[in-house]
Amino acid sequence: MSVVVAPSPVLLTPGAVAGAPGSPDAAVAWHYGDPFGEQKAAAQRVAVVDRSHRSVARITGAERLSWLHTITSQHLTALTDGRSAENLDLDLNGRVQHHFVLTDLDGTVWLDTEADRGPELLSFLRKMVFWADAKPEVADDHAVLSLLGPQVDRLLAALGIAELPEIYAAVAVPGGFLRRMPWPGPDSFDLIIPRAELGAWWSKLTAAGAEPAGMWAFEALRVADLRPRIGVDTDERTIPHEARWIGGPEEHGAVHLDKGCYRGQETVARVHNLGKPPRNLVLLHLDGSADERPAIGDDVTAGGRTVGRLGTVVDHFELGPIALALVKRSVPAGTELVVGSMAAAIDPDSIPAADTVQAGRAAVDRLRGR
């Protein structure tokens, strides 16, 4: 679905350079003139990133959590006020349709996802309400800013709070809320505030010491942290195990393995108990000597044979050119890879451990006397 997002007013900030036309980040700043310096600020000091192109929705009603629990992959019935989680909508074959972050606060569940996924996700939720006391609706009057870095606590007075929340917890701020996320770094926060006050919040936070950073900085930290972006690092065949989305909130995942039936659960359970995912999300180190960078969706090849699909490509201030890719599980770390005209290598630390004995497989082996 094609979604046109209006340019953010923060793009009027001196030095702001918008994302490439046609890219997912075209409506916000890609950088403010110093891409690597902005990454350092986000990793070592405190930076504010305009992510107001995120699609925001809200769900009200007494059964909002119990209803959402029945149709999505995360365990939500025990979610308490002021807590957050990541969640997926899967199709009947267990393929990922939507990834979103949710926060329950003061009787409302707030959702945010990619701009191009928002309308379709909201349409799905509305169709699934039936008789439940739950009302999903668009909340495009709110927007997302992200605060990154170990010095976010310098902004407490500007935020109007006494202390920072723990991971996946949220606290109210004037007109909205602040929640802590486990990525793209150890000190990451999302600020959901009224869209009409976006410029005022930006000015207040930068005056308090937050350094402006573009989406280039956010994406570089996200890729280094092996966190996929729906529709960019995933394709129409992606299942949760491939994208590292397995686990409840305590594991910083989006698919709880101990909950009732939901669409696509059979695939999740089968892979978890008996099989292995056909592909793994891995980190690629790219040869930076080439002038051009490969594109999202390009083939990853080994010996002329396609073995994977390229996702986000970004230049990192410490790691150089890196990318996420979905690569066949059978491809070992030392394999010489090619993406476009560039040589690539899998970061061995990014390959998931494959030595865990699955409960279902162990039971089958016992029945067969192995």
C-alpha cells in the first residue's frame, strides 16, 4: 500500500537533509550535516531523532488487551498499566504481516508502526473487533521522537519527569508519554507527543542538550544491534524465527511461546519444537571500496548462487559499511559472498546458535529409541 507522509516540520531545522525520495524515511531528516558525528552523539552522549513518520493508532475499550491478545502473537492479558511490548500480526502460514510496538497507558493502548503499514494494520484490527469492547482508531494527531544515548537523563527536567522508566515501561509527559525500548541501543526511548507540538518539543529537547540526529544514525545503531525493520529487512516469506522476533517482553521479543491460539501459531510452534528456520537474519560487513551501495532486496550470492536477500544497508561510524540480510541457514560464516558489485562477509557473532535441542525433536528421538 502506497502511503504519502507529509514532510516533518523538523526538516526546517538548519542543516537538515531529508531522506532520499521514495525511501521509507523521505518525510524526515536523514542527517543534519554530520552523519558520523550524529551517530557518536546517539551512542555516546544524547541525541534526538525525528521519527514522526511512524504511523500511530490507539485502541480504547475495556477489552482492548484481552481482544488484542487473541489475534496477535504477544501475551497481553497480563500487561499492566504503563507497560509496553512488541507484537506481530501473522498470516495463516505464520508469515509476518505487521510488526508494531504497543503501550497500555491510562485506559488506552497506543500502537506505532511503519507509515506504509499503518492503514493496513488498522484495517485488519477493525475487521477483527466483532463483539469485543475494543475500538481501534487512527491517532495521526500524535507523533514519535526517539531519544538515544547514555546521557538521556540530562533531559529529565525538559521531559517533566523525575526518573527514566525501565525497559518497556512508560511514564506520562505533558500531552503524551515516554517509554524505554531495548533497542537500537542500551539507552533508547520513544517519546509519543501531540503532532501539533512536535516543533516545540524538538526545540525544548535540543535546548536541554539533545543533539539533533537523523534517521541515518538511528538505522546504523539498529543494524548493528541486529533489529529488523518490517518491509525492509523482511519480505513476504519471512517467519518470526528468521527475524529474531521470538520471545515475550522479558526476552525483548514479539512472539510469546506460552499463550493461546492465534493466527499463524502452528508455524511458530512447529519451527520452535521440531524444525529450524530456512533463513537467518545476519549482519554483513561490506567491502567499502566500491562507490555505490547495493539496494534493499538485492540478491546475496555465493559462487554465483543466490543464498539470501539484502535488507538495510548503512555506513556505521565504527563498523563501516554494514547491512542486514536474510541468508539461508546452511551458509556458514566464512562463505565468500557478493551483493551487487560488492564483496560481503557474515559477521560470525550474528549467526544464531544452532546447538539447542528442541523439545519436540527430543521427544521424537526418544520414541525412535535414539
